[in-house]
Amino acid sequence: MSFRPAARQFFERRGAPTPPLPYDAEVEYLQSQGSQWIDTGYYATGETKIEVIFAGLQTSNKAVFGASNGNSFSGGELALFWNGSLFDPVYPTGSNTSNVLYPRPSYSADTKYTVAFDKSSIVINGSSQSVTGWSTEYAGTRTMYIFATHRQAGAIVPSQMKLYSFKMTNAGSAVIDMIPVRFTNELGVSEGAMYDRVSGALFRNAGTGAFTIGPDK
């Protein structure tokens, strides 16, 4: 009996099985309590764009994300903070200099924000503001943190906030595309982390304590 071509094509197209995802479920958000943060492992450049969805739970000066080449916001930093009723978007004007964007956009605690920040503009919940003086030659020397900013002293002004997603692109190509998930850790305990859809890796808490895990999607 001859082997039918259709069957042969079916078997020839079968590849290796897709490996299982390294988590149990996607969740709505991860919530930090002020001592948890994520190290993305990625260094920003002048062509980096950051897109984040979050809700801050405080009004005091705290960071959504950030990394500095120095020891302060003015030392070559790309970051987003809130401070009272205003945001402080910080962008690099050189590898060792940076500015706060003015006028500062409005901020309210317990409000969900969708933000896109790059060399040309910052867009917050659909409202756009132009950026001038951003250095496209900027090269970050510290990795980007989420829930805090990364400076010489480590994780600075870690926040209490809910994180729904975090994405970084470089010259239009995605380098990080993180979503919140829960997984069972080596102790058999459910733990919250960010799953990167680009690398397929889990990014766990680099601080102390544990993230509060939002409801399953």
C-alpha cells in the first residue's frame, strides 16, 4: 500500500512540541508594597521607548521605572516619577545629564495610567506632550528597574503601585515585553513575577518581601 502524500505532508510538518510556559496563569497586575522591584537587565539608549500601564498608590515622591548613570535624577537618567499631584518625567540630555520635562503632567493616586515615553514625546492616557533636548546618543550604564529607579546606591524611591504591563523598544524593535503572572516557586509557593514575551524568561522580585498578586485573567 502506498503512503498517501497528504499524510506524509502532515507528518513532515510536525515539529518539536511547544515547551510549557514557565508560569501557572496570567494575572491582572503585580502590586508592590514599597520594598519590591524588578531588574529588567536591559540598558536604555537614546532610541529607547518605554510603554507602561500602572496605577500609583501614593502621592509622595516615588518611581514607576528608571535608571541613572549617576547618583541623582540629573546624572543621565531615564525615569518616570510621581510627586504629589504631578508626574516627574526625566529624560537624558547626555550620558551624564538629564532634565525634568516641563510643564509637569498631572497625577492622581489610585488612577490607572497608560504611558508611552520616548525621544519625541510623552503620552499619558492619550494626552501628548513634546520632548525637546533628548540625547539620541545616550547610553545607559545601569539596568532599568521597575517599581524603583536604579542609581549608584541601588534601588531608589521604590513605590507602592500596581503594574499591568511594561514594554521597552529600541529603534522600533521590542527588547522587553513584560506581563504579570503567578507561578509556583521552588518552595511550592505561588509567587508573582513578570514574564517577558521576548526572551521567554521570568523576572522575579529583586527586593524584599513579596508582590501582591492580582486576580487571574
